[in-house]
Amino acid sequence: MNINYSVKIASLLRKNDINTDVYYLDKNLKQKFKYADKLCVKYVIVVGEEEESTNTLVIKDMMDGNQESIPLDEKEILKRII
């Protein structure tokens, strides 16, 4: 996956005053979710090669475990996490 895609999403969130962290370490998803849970993160955005190629992202609600794939669209993202 191209890290620029993650940075693009993080920049969009930060532009809207949403605290954002990009996890750069090469760990498996379970370890990344555990890290987010430890930080009491409410939402995690997951991107990989498939999401980048389809211009989408996955938003996971860490409270209830639900996740959904949505287009990389500022209004759609903000509607889900604000």
C-alpha cells in the first residue's frame, strides 16, 4: 500500500479538527486494533491496497465492532464519525 493514501486521509481528518494518528509500523491488524483500543480510540480507519485501488476506506467502530466500507469522500467520512 502507498503510505500517501493514508496521509491523504489523515490530512482530510485533521483539516476538520479530528485528532488523527497514522500507524506506520508493519504489524498485523489485530495488533493495530489492540493498540487503538489501548488508546481508547472510538473509530479506526483501515486502508489497504484494495481500498486504495477503489478509492474507498473502511471505518471500524471500536465500541461495537461494526465496520463499513465507504467512498473516500469528505462528507461521507465526517457523517460517520462526527
